Amino acid sequence: MEQALKIPTRLVAERLLAEAEKMNPGAWVEHSRVVARAAEAIASRHPQLDQECAYALGLLHDIGRREGRSQGRHILDGYRYLLSMGYPEAARVCLTHSFPLPTIHVAVGEMDCPPEDIQFLSDFLAQVEYDEYDRLIQLCDALALPSGFCLIEKRLVDVAMRYGLGLYTIPRWKRFLELQQQFERAIGGSIYALLPGVVENTFGFSDGESPHCI
């Protein structure tokens, strides 16, 4: 049975991601699974969020990558795909997850889509009011490498090294840290306490190695 919101169940979301992986295998798939686990863990302690919905939204936030290699275009590809499947709330997260601030200028990488799509995104962001699920997936996207959970700062540097810096890099980073603080107030503790392997994955230590020399 599907959730009250127009969001796929866990099993449906997993099936959609598995189909997408066959179409376009890559590290984005494991990243999506890590985002889903982070979203589920944080939602389980959050008074306003459902962990099953959070998991499905995290799993599908990058589903537009099923269409092949792209940068900004995957945002719209995912939105249109999930909208066509009858999941408007999940489709919305495909758009909002890349914009911790509601302006197209905070996007990283190339907006490799036609001008009318860029205008659609600009108009959408100008009127959108983020809800707690939008903010949750934005946060979890910044906690997830394909190899597992990591400190936000690690992920932000990883993205910057791949896509470069821009005028909105620092405001974007500040917003992610604000999101961390907001969710930690909501759950009454550190988000990292819910995410196993953060130290090992952030600093590259395997079992048996000590991080104390860092």
C-alpha cells in the first residue's frame, strides 16, 4: 500500500532504482542508497517525518540519471519521470534536492538542458516553499558518498573538486550547515550518531586502523 502522500512505497522505489541502474549503471546508484539510509535514520527520530517516505524519497532523488550521463539535466529528467508515474511529491524532490537555497544559481555543474527548462526551474524555485522532506533530502545528499556516510564537509569538498567553485559556493555550504543544525535540534542530538561508519568513510580508515593520528 502506498503512503498518504504521492510517494512510492519502499519496494516500488527499490524496483524503480534497480531498473534505472540497468539503464545507466554508476556510482550514483550507491550514492542514492546511502542518501536513503541517512534519510530513514534521521526521519526515525524526527517528530514530523515518516521514515518510509523519507527512505523512498532519498532513493529516488537522482532517478533522472536513468536517462544517461548528464549534469543539471537529471533534475528535470527525474521530475518528469516520477510525475508521469503519478508521484508528484517524489517528483518535486528531484527538483528541490539540488537547491538548498531556492535559486538556480546554487546549482553545481553545467545546466545541460534547453533554455525553456532553465526558465521552468527558475520559475519553480521562485515560488516554491520547501517542506521538511525537501530539506531532509538536501541534507542527506550532503552526507552521502557512494562508499557510505561522511561528514558534510567531506562531501562538499568532493563536489567542489569535481565541479569547481562559484559565487554561490559559500552561501551553499553555509546553508547545508544550517540544515544540519536545524535537524539536530529537531531530533535532539547529532545526526552523525545515527550514521554508522562516518569516521571510517570520511577519513579512509579500515577496521583496525586508528584515526587518532589525524
